[in-house]
Amino acid sequence: MKKIYALFLVVLFFNKATSQGLHVQDKFPIHSITGYQPANNLKLVAFIPSLYLDCEYASMLSTSFHYYFVQGLAFPSGQKPKIDIILVVNDKDKWTDNDLTNQSKIFKLENRNILDSMKVIYDETGYIYTSVGLPVFRPFSKQQVQQTSSPLKISSDSLSFNLSMSPEQPSDSLLNKSSVLFLLDADNKILFKDTAYRAQGEHLKPLENYMKQFLSLTSRDTNHQEYTMLKIGDKAPDFILKDPNNIFPTKKLLDDKEKWKIITFYPAAFSGTLPSALSHGGMLARIASCSAQIQSFDKIILGSTEIRYAISSSTMPLLKYWGSTLQTYNTVYLNDEDYEIAKQYNAYNKNGYNNRLTYIIAPNGIIKYIDLNYTNEDEQQLPEKMRELTKSKK
């Protein structure tokens, strides 16, 4: 028995060590995800802390996956990817929990996860996590610790490990813990890996871009033309206003000679935190995300002589859902599919998304203000800057 015990520990150690060191091109141990039967060749596996409000980005993660990959709205019409999306959740299934506590009520009323067509596996004990070499997010309950007091439990019909492990962190710090994503091919080879995923546009766009490249739906950006850095006093580059509601079918930015223009570039639609989650705990002020950026941009009290534009590389259907989801009323969403506008305005990041830049442009088309890194705190400065500029009437 001691020899068997030692052998099992060696197997476990090897599995854990190799899994923790999994890299792109390695084979992912898909058999470790119990309860999953492949339906498509392409697979996106996300290990996340929770689908509840204690994970601030959970609803945006599921919502973005739904619109981008399940509905395929991020892809050319008729070219929706055939992909399995598997969420391995280190928490219990509170969706079907009949517990009538206040916490459970809030979960059922306020959470906005969209889980249609996704395989959700609740791994409350962390067994799947540890079997693929990933640290668990949550500490075990007292009952679970008692059940796992022996380091190894062997069942008669299959080999199973119940481990008493030190948790990565207490459950109250889940808000800031990142998910781990793997994109797999038909042979479960790892094509793409992200160990710091929190539904950020800076991470969502590279995933989307790589998926398109793998499916031969687009080519990697090869335009390395260097644009001159814009500065205050320059004439703003002009472009056609491509909006999802087709309000300005042929109009250009500088056609309007009466209004000031405020434009902000951001990484991606459906990234950050959904408004419902933002209402709990004052998260908006501390999350650097696309949703926080645009909502703060939209709510700034300005005059009636300006128009606001939010620009990203997206699709028209995605932008329609994105604007209605954020419930913004003062901002016009513009699509810059090929990043040509972002490049002219020095906002394009060669990793495949927009940096967060904001410009104020006078009615005569002259750039009056540039913010090279627009953050939530900048909303306090923008109204005063607009008052100064409009007062000068230049």
C-alpha cells in the first residue's frame, strides 16, 4: 500500500508540475475536466473564481463570450466560429441554490451572466483546478477540510485525489484575481494562453484576433506605417463617422463647423464590468476598464455645444448591444474596423487594440486638448478644460 501511495504521489506531482508549466503548443489534459464532452474542434477553456458578484468581471466575461463567440458577432457575417466554451468555476452553483439568504437573492436579481450554449462546471472543491496544476481561488470549507484530512483518497472504480491544499487567497479577495484562459485545437493543443484575464479589452481583442487568424478569417496586421505624433494646435485628421445606427452615413468628423468634438479611443466593446455590478461597492472609481472609461466619459456634465464619440475596432451589431448595455445617452459609438482612424490619432496598439486616448477638437478642426492615457480620474478635469476652451471661443 505504501508503494502504491508513493506512486500515486509521484503521478500527482508530475501532473501538477507539468500542468503549471503548460505553454502554447503543449497538449492540454482535457480529460481532467470531468463532465465535458467535446462538440466542436475549437475549445475555449476558462478557469474563473466565481460567476457571482464577488468576482467583479464575471458577468462581463460571460456576456462578452456570448456576443463575441457564441453569437459570433465579432466575426464576419456567416462566419461564426464553431467553438466549445467551457467555464470551470471554483465556486458552487448559486444559480439553482434555493437558499433564501439576502446574498442569494441579490445573486438571482442582479447577476447578468449570459451562459447560453456554454458548458459550466462548478468545481467547488478545486479538484479540477489541482488536477491540471492550477491553484484554487477559494479556501475549502471546514467540512471539506475534514473530508480531505488524509492526503489521498482512492475510490474502487476510478482514481481520484482529494487534496488538503493551502488556498491561493481568502475568498474576500476574489475581486482582483484573474482567470486563466486556454484556446485549444482539435487535438487539444494549446493555441493561446492568458493567465491574467479579467474581461479587459486589452486581453479580449488579442484573443479575438488570434482566433480569426487561426480560422483564416483575417490576416495579422502588417501595416507598420508610422504616423506623425499629433500635438495641440494640429489640424485633426478627418474621417467618415461610421456608427451602428447609421445616423451619419456619409458625414465626416470635421463637416460640423458649429460643435466641439470630444473623441475617446478604447480597447474593446464588452470589456470591464457590467453596470449592474458597478452599483455594488463603488467599483467604478477603481476599475480601469472600457466600461468605466466610457460611462465616466458619458456622464460628464458639459454644455450643449459638443458631441462625444467613442471609437473602437468592432462590428456594428456588437456596438449596438454595447451601447444599450452601458445605457449611455450622450455618446456616439463609432466603428474603426481596420484601425485606420486609431493609427492616424496615435491610439493604435500593435498588440491589436486601441490605447485609451482622448482628444478635444474645436469647431474649426484644430486639436485643443490631448490626454494620452484617459483614466477615470480625468473626468474631473475634462469639464473644466471644456469650459476654458469654449470660453476662449477659438
